[in-house]
Amino acid sequence: MIPAADSRAADDKIISIHDLKFIYPGGVQALSGVSLDIRRGEYVAIVGGNGSGKTTLAKNIMGLLRPTSGTVLVNGTAVAGQRIASIAHIVGYAFQNPDHQLFCSTVWEEVRFGPQNLGYPADDMDARVEHALRSMDLMSVKARPPFSLTLSERRRVSIASVIAMDPEVLIFDEPTTGLDMRESEALMASIARLNSEGKTVILITHDMKLVAKHAKRVVVMSEGKVILDSDPAGVFSDLEVLLASKLMPPPVVRLAYRLSTRGVPRDVLSPEELVLRIMMARGDFR
Amino acid sequence: MSTQAPGRPANDASADEAAPANFVSPSVVALYAVLTALTTAVTMTLAVPFPPTRGFFNLGDSMVFFSALAFGWRAGAICGGVGSAAADVLLGYGYFAPITLISKGTEGFVAGAIGKLRGGRPWARVLGVAAGGACMVTGYFVGETLYYGVGPALAEVPVNIGQAVFGGTIGLAISYVILVVLKEFPRIPSRL
Amino acid sequence: MTGFVDLYTEGDTVLHRMDPRVKIFAVLMLTLLILMISSLVHLLILLAFIALLVALGRAPFSKVSLALRFVLRVMIMIVILWPIFDPSGTPVLATLGPVRITEPGVMRGITNAVRICCLATVWYVLMFTTPQRDLVRALVKLGVRFDFGLTLSIALRFLPTFSATVESIKDAQRARGMEFDKGSPLRRSRNYISVLIPTIISALRTADTLSLALQSRAYGARRHRTYLRELKMRASDGVALAVVVAAFVMPAVAKFFLKVPV
């Protein structure tokens, strides 16, 4: 009864993965039956130890790898029959190593490369590139060669070059590797802003502090399977599962866990919250 | 001074043997190893579909030209020749390696020698690539004639010319970009 | 997808245990022998012998057929094109305008195709049974300067790394909507440049740190150096050497001194 277009609009799942299995040509099974739905505008962290299948999963969403079995739907359409270039209209992927993307002689040209490939009209190209550079705070280096920038700047250039293609979904693969605390906080703030502007964000990481601070939903992977899918507080309260999947919750969570015998609740995510909870437990507010 | 320092090898008899080896410098070893590996890797993995014959170009020549134009004739000849010949050996046609060694080695040598003239002016580079490419095409023609006869050798000439043109264009473009980037690597010798 | 293949296959056969120097020498001798022989029958016998050696080395069929694909293409080309350019002799089989196909021409084409097959497969004996590091070690022991050998072995060590880097960079650029084999030749060159430049830069970063690593490990500190693993010739290596030399010398004597066609 309902027209197809309407049913798609009603269905707010931007990514829908069903029983995805992936075996590398060498015979290594990287994914063994992953099912996952991601809704429009979500901020999802995919966490797990090395070799748990996070990046393989992301590459399957991007179409860089094709499922051995199972399906991946992006915006309601199966990835299997599509060219990567057409998936790139919807999904943007910032690779872990920014140096694997950069090759142009100026930052401006670098950011323009993606939209040009996708055939976006030339008349609003400059505005598009400028918007992407501004959102990553890069206007001051737009005429410099990307290679001469710092790692933090290079990573922002690689992210800006993805943003310029204006995809609905942004995948960030370990975006804070090698950055110092201030740089990574600035970067995470930019990512949070993109999310508040309506972009769906998928963050691949094993930095639990980032997860505690930014993600609204956490998917824990281990040995090619999703073993936990919940909000950060829910995930961190399951210490055994986290340790089993080679992950260590942030210190504040572990401290709260220790203090739980003394009446402090376990679902604490930030130092401020912990202070508040301890004060409450001590009865400071009575 | 004549007493042996502890930990010296027992068979360390003469002073001559204890002297430092007159090896080429570590930065040259590192650079040549990396350029050679790059040439081999690109030759083996980056193939461009080539519609007319449904065959493949490989982009190995672009790395030979790049090595020559960025680091001079020595790098061009050694890394280009050895890197390309190694690809032949590893892919299982070692009998062809001597011909590749000579053809691509000459290609790199000539491109580097001419391309670095007058400090590597654009005309010198283009001339170097053209002359180097011509040497490669000729070398392969002679080699293939010896092995396969005139017919197959003639059939390969257009493919090799196409490969030289494509590789030359890309090698030229890359050499300009990388020479700018090289300033970021203080330990890589830019002039050999 | 053209990925990186290492032909060497683990194993514990006679050929795997043989001194790599002997194997290199044997391949060179057999190559000379192949180039010397001009009789199709003798070449076929030699090919059978080489096939026996490849089988002895337990080379996996999948890798052999992969390596043979290129050789087959060349062989077909030779068989078709050789007679067209070599019209000497009689009887004439066919005439097409100025082109004359003769029976000796066809025979010479086939002979040369088989010779190429021999030349290619004789290398498999070496490549399928010898790890790359042993090849380099043998070269150094045969008199190649140590620093050259080291350069070569570092290059081989980084080969799979760089091949993987190329693949990863290809993916990164595809995710930005780049399609390799679309558009004008100029656009295509730019597409390949977008892969090659990041590859080269990451390789140069490697070279930069590598030169430090070499210095910090006392590269070139002493002229005399010792080796952890020395190569040793065994009795079986001597036998193999004798067989190969005999296999070359006997036909050579027959051809050049006794004037017997081989």
C-alpha cells in the first residue's frame, strides 16, 4: 500500500547489516556473522582489540571488501552490486593513515579531489571545499603542500577531503592515533559538531576514554562478532566482557567499579560525574 | 693499544680486519633498497588494463624514470635495472631477467644522465625520459628477437612504446612532486 | 586483482635441502644447455626432465599454472608469428599475398616455443624451492659485495610491505570516489599518480628511519664479519653438481667437437 519511497523514508536505518561473514583470500575469517543496524544521525563507536574485525567491517560498509555471505544495505540498497564511487556519495571513510590519501601539491587541491571524482558541479565547488576546510580549521594552510603539515593537520586534511564529498555517514578509523591530548580533543570536538549537524558518525577505536566521552552507542567486537551493543555506561558496567575482548575501560570507570562496593554506582563515565556520585554516596547533599 | 678489547671476535687477527668496512653509506643502502623494492612492487602489482590487445601495461617504468629523475643516473640504472629484473625473477620468468636488467638499467641510466643536465630543467627531463624510453624499447626488441624471433618482438614494440609513454608521463609528474617533498627528509641524500 | 605472490613454497625435499649456490649454478648450466640444443626432440626430453625436477620440488599446481600463464601467451605468439617472419625452406604450406608459410618455418617456431618453455620452467626449480634470503646469501657467498647483498635483501624484505601499501592506498583513493580505469588517458595518469605518490612518500619515510636503524646496528663497523648461518656443501650437492656439469659438457662436446647435431 505504501509507496516504496515512503517506506524508505519511514525506515531511518542508514546502514543495515545482516549476518555478514567475510573471509580474506588467504583464508582468515575476519567476520563471522555480524548483524548491525545504524540509524540516521547516530554516533556509534565500534571498539575491539586488534584483529577483532572492526576495520574489515568498515571496509565492507564502504564496499572496498565484498561480503563472503550476508548483506550490507546502505540507504536501503545492497552494497554488493554497487560501484565504490556510488557508495562514496553516501559513506565517507577517513583512513587510519592520512598519508595513504594525500598526494596533491596543495591542501585545496587535495580536498577538491573527492568531489571532482564524484562529478559534483563546478559552480559550488569552491564553496564546498571552503566549508570542509573551515570545519576542520584548515583555511590558514590551504595553499601549503599537505606533506609539509604536522600529523594532526594531515589527518584533518584527510577528514576535510571526505567531508567535502558531503556523505551522510562518516567513518573514522582510529582518528586520534599519534595525536597529543589537545590535538585529539580538538579533533573529537569537530567530529561531535559534524554529528550535531546531522551526520551519522561511526568511530573505530580502541581508545576507551574517547568512547566514554563522545559515543552515544558502543558496539564491542571480538573475533569477528558483535559481543555487546549498548550505551557507554551499559558497556563499561560489563567489565568481564570488556577484558575478554582485550579492552580496558578508562581509569575513571575502573575506579567507580572498585568503589561500587562502597555504594558508588558503576555507570560513571567522567571524573566530574564520579566526584558528584561520591559526594552523593557520602551524603554531602543531605 | 694492542690489547684486545673484550667482546671482540676471537678470529679477529689483523688490524686490517678490525678496520671499518668501506661500504657505501647507510643512507644510500636504505635509499637504494627502498627504490629497488618500490620498482619491483609497482612492476608486480600495478597493472593498467590496455584495451587494444586486452593485455596489461605495468607501471614499473614510472618508478625507473622517477628514480632517475629524482636521484640521478646511478639510482636510475641500479634501482631501475635490478628492481625490474627482480620482478622478472620473482614472477617466474628469470630467463628474461638479463634482458630486463640491461634494458631497464639503460633506461634509468640514460634518463638520469640526460634528465639531470642543467640542474634538471624541464626540457632535459623530457628529453631524458624520451631517450631512456627509446633505449628500453630497443633493448627489449633486441632481446625478444633473440628469444622469440622477429615476429613476436615486433608485436611487442607498440606495447613497450605505450608503456614508456605512460610510465614516462607519470614518472615525470611524480619527480616534480617528490623533489619538493624530499626537503622533509634530511637523512635521504638528494644528490648522489 | 593482481596481488603479490611469493613463488617459494615451504617443503623438505631434496631440492629444498640443496645448497642454493649449487641450484643457481645448475640453473645457469641448464640455461646454457637449453640455448645450445636445437633439436625439438632433445628439447622435449629436457622439458620432461625439468618437469620431473619441478615435481620433485613439490611445487603446488596452483602456483605453477599461475606462472605458466605468461609463458603460454608467449609460446602461442611465437608459434603463430615465427613462421610468418621465417619463410625459408620448402615445402611451402601456404601463401597469403607476400606472406609465405613453410614447413621448416613452422617447425622452427614450435622448437623455439618449446625452448622458451624450458627456459622459463628451469627457473621454477630454483624459485619454488629456495627462500629469497637464501638466494641473496648465496650471491654474497659467490662474491657479491656484502653491502650490495644487504641492499638487495632489505629490498626483498620490504617488497610485501610495499605491495600491501599499494593495495591500501588504492582502497583509500577508491573511497574518495576515484575509479582507476575510467576517463581520458590524462585522467587515468592522474589516478595512478594518486596512488604512486603516497606510496613513494611512505617508502621514503621508511628509508629515512632505515638509515638510522642501520647505523645504530653498527653497519660497516668492521671489514670482517661473521655469519649466523654458513652455507655448507654436502655430498649430495657434489653429486648434483657433477650431474649438471656432465649434462652440459657431453652435448657440448658432441656439438662442437664431434659435429653431431643436438
